[in-house]
Amino acid sequence: MTPRLPDAEHASFSTSNTPPAPATEAEALVFGVNASAGGRRWIWRLGPQDNTPGKSTTTQETAQEMIRQHRIGDLTARILAARGLMLEEVPAFLTPRLRDAMPDPSTLAGMDEAVARLARAVQGGETIGVFGDYDVDGACGTALLADTLRALGCTVCTHIPDRMKEGYGPNAPALQALMEQGATLLVCVDCGTTALDVLDSFEGQADRIVLDHHKPDLEPASGKARLPRGIVVNPNRPDCRSGLGHVCATAVAFLTMVGLQRQLRRQGWFETHPAPDLMAQLDLTALATICDVMPLRGLNRALVTQGLKVLEKGRRIGLAALAEVAGVRDMGNAMSCGFALGPRINAGGRIARAGLGLKLLLSTSLGEARAVAEELDGVNRKRQTVESHILDAALAQAQAQVEAGHAVILVHDETGKVTPEGATPQAWHPGVVGIVAGRLKERFNRPVLVGARVEDAQGRVSVKGSARSIAGLDLGEAVLAAQRAGLLLSGGGHAMAAGFALEEAQLPAFHAHLDQYLGEARTRPRQADLQLDGVVSLTGATIALARQLACLAPFGPGNPEPLLAVGHVRCVKADRIGRDGNTLRVLLQGEDGRARLKGLVFRASEKPFAALLEDRTMPLMHVAGHLRSEVWQERESVTFFIEDAAPA
């Protein structure tokens, strides 16, 4: 039976606030906002309509049936229906349990072979070399494997590559170094699918297993995947029928360890050996899933929900130390992972020592954990400064390209070109271009690629970078197609993110290829529509309602945090706060002059609508954002985290 949720929403929402079934585009607009102060349309998140033959069910009808069958409130039902949930999916969504969502690991292509080889390694006491990517997913997957395999009695040596010196993916010197430490089995995590030349060169020297989720390259003629010899477990292999293409590499590693433990149990291994606690590794799986921006539905939702419970206990010394250094009060929520823990772990791989994040995750000493956490925190501050410098220059290039009619934004470091002042600008750091790409994507609602100029030992200059896409446009496939066309030195990724490297002279041809391949981007609005879930009054924006909405967490891709609109309010107070003055704290007041609500805007200097909130004439406006309850010094209050504003 579906758990009974609080009825708070009934006190704060009336049926008049139910989104209408729009007959025209104008009727689909919330408060009639066609262009907010942030340049966005406000539309209802109406959700899909069931067009099954003989059946036509609107989102509103589905919501009403959810209320009847599952005894949930009106707002909750409308939000779930708008996310495309079916009636039978509601209980699992509201109370996600891993036992219900967990697939049979054997459904993944290559899994049985990987498990069998790992079982032989455990039983033979082999040394296993684990090579992980330099981001959060790679570090978490490597830590998960190292923890589990060591608990099973194996000797494990690890390597995280230096982004600048080694680049992405496995390289021969690093793998050779793992073998020199005794490794007879090499495992690549969050990389390796496209590293055919490197991995195949170790044929006959060591067995290889790839645990990855990035798209493989395809044979031009047959369309079959080009995979390295050995064992490749990757749900995005064309021949994999698992339906798990939405999980991160750490989740693939977790499923592999589940399969391994099952195999060893069948073989009687645990009759004489202790079994590792795989549930204790769910904190790593949750952190990686959130930071790799995986959709929080199905298995991912269950992994994150249960993993956040593990994380909240603070038993992993390194993450507990990092949370303390970062000032995180609540480790057990997705925002802490995505905005505090993850960026600091990533910072090491971006502009410092690549192995710092893994060292933190595997720390068993409080002193070491604290020292590494403080180092990562300092590196992250440096990363923010470097990022800000690049963003300023990249914005100008991006603006010019959009105005010139490009479908895709491709900006790169122009170091070496003389500026009007005659100075040479500071070089862009390859470690932060991915973050800049994400910021530009948010700003322009276009696929974005950002490249840095790098020079090899022979003095040859190339452009290496990262890319981010928008929903519905597969950037990873576009990059792979460019590589097949001979435009790139290397490239790969998945639908929403990718990496690439090419000769500088190929930039115009690469840009033309992307413009053609992803030409649909030209039809997208300059700013993505703001999809709203409901309208609430100031008096209805209560702690009880905020708690109600929190029942739908964790939030992320596939399950966005509910976005509400508050209409006809004035901003009667606005203050810049924070170390850099980039957070805007406001006080919203209703037309009656009595009801008030505290609000916050992060990165206010980048938000065009901030000027409306700071207008001292206090014009009447509508605001849109997320309603959250917060506890400070044992006192709970409600805050509206503002995402946009529009004149009323």
C-alpha cells in the first residue's frame, strides 16, 4: 500500500490552481508570462497523454486516479502524473526500495564473463589493477572496487590519470605500471570502451575488464560496436538488452560486485571467508549517480535514495571530513552531493593531483582525511577563480556565434592572439572547460563545446575540450560521428556530455559538422521554458507544504524539483550577502501587505531577473522557484529559492 502522505497541500492549494488543459499556447502560459525578466516563458508541466488504442487519459485524469487509488494529495498526484508515472509505479516512486528495483546483473552483456574472471582472481588471491577516470564517477567506481575486492582478500593497486599529462582513458605506461606492481587482471572504470589500441596491446600479458557506460564507436559499414578485446560490461553496448543505459559507471561496478558476491556464494566461498558489506558502498553509488547527472528514475532512484541514507551516517571518513571542511550540515541530500562534495572531489582531477579524490574516499585515518579534504577545498577555490576568468572570455565568443546563426556553440582558447591592448590573455585550463560548457549551455540553451589549447612534448598544438548538451540532442553521437569522419584526434561520451580533441586547423570543419548534425538546436528558444508544477499563495507557502514536496526527493534529471509560482508580490527588501556578494536575499510581500516570504537567489550577478528584485520602486511581480524547509539552530523555517521573476 502507498504510504499516506501529509495533507499539507490541501491547505495551501485550491483546485483553482490545477493547470488547465490548454486549448491554445496562450492558455498554457502561467500568469501569461511569455517573456520573464530572465527571458523565459512560464508554462505548465502538463506531462504526457496516454494514447494507447482504446484509451485516452490526460495527465489530470491520471492525477485524479492516483489520488483515489493511492490516497495522496492533489499537488503530489499532479507532479507525479506530469513526470509520466503510471498508476502502478507510484508506490515504488514514493518509497523506492533497492530490492524491488535491483535487476539481475546477468542481464548486462559481458557480466557473466566478468564475474567469472573476478571470481577466479579472488579465489587465486591475484593482484588486480584498477584504472579509473579522473572525475567523481571514476573515483567512486575505483574506490568501490578497491574496497570490495580488498575485503574479498585481493591485493588491489589503483591509478587515476593526470588530466593534463595522460589525458582521458587508459594509457600504456599506467597499465604497465599496474602490472609491475603485480597485477594480472586490469579493470578500467568509467573509461576504456573506446581504448581499443591501448587495451588490445596487452593481449597475452594481462586479462582486461572494462566497466563503463560511455557510448562505443561503431563500425561505419555494419553499425556494430568497436570494442576492445577482453571483457566489456557497458549497458550502452548496442547488443546489451539490460535497459540500463541510464546508469553511471559506479552503478555498473556495484552491479558487478553484486554478481561477484552471488557467484562466490554459489561456489561456497563464504563458508570459510567473510562476505563484504556491499550496502556500505551505496554512498559511493549515490554520489557518482548524482554528480554524473544520471536520471533519477527506476534503479537510479533506488540507489540514490538508499545511498543517501548510508552517506548521512558519515561512516566514510573521507566524505565526513570533506563535509565538515565544506560546511555541509546535511550530507544525506542530493544538493550536498552535487554542489558541495562532488565539485571538491572533481577539483583534484581538474587542476591538481588527480588521485586526491580517490585518496580521500579510501582514507582510513582521520588525520589524513582531514588534510586531503582541506587540500581539495583549497583546490576548489582556485578552480572557481580559473573558471571565472575563462567564462568571461568564452561568453563573448558564444554570444557572437549565436548571433551569427550557429546551431552549436564551439568556443576555444585564443591564447597567443594579440588583444586590442596588445597583451596575451591567460591560457584556458583544460581541467575546467567542462564546467564552463555547462554554464554556457544554461545561458544560451544550446549544445556547447569548450576547448583549451594544449601542447605535447614535440611542440604540436591541439585543442582539447569538453561538451555539454541539452535535452533531446545526442551530443555524444555527434562527436563520435565527427571522429569517424576523421575530424578529431579522439572523442566520445554520452548524450548529454562528451570530450574531444582535434588539430586547431580542423575547428571550422568540426563546427560545421556539429551545426549540421545538431541543426535542430536552432529551433530551440534562447532560454529554455520554465516548466511549472503549481501556483501557491504566500500564505500557502508553509513549512508543511515544503515537507510535502520533500517527500518526492531525491531530485535531479528525470525527477526535477517541483517548481512553483507565487503571483502578485513585491520585493520589499533585497540584500547582497555571502563572501563575494553574489547571493541575493529578499523578502517578498503580498498585495495585502501582511503575508511575507523569505527568498534567496544564488549566483545573482549571472541572473538577469535579479535587477527586477532589486528595483527600489518595488514593482508588482510574479516569482518562480523551489520551496524548501530549513533548520538552523533547531528552528525550522521556509525559504523560496528563486529561479526567475516577471513583471506582473
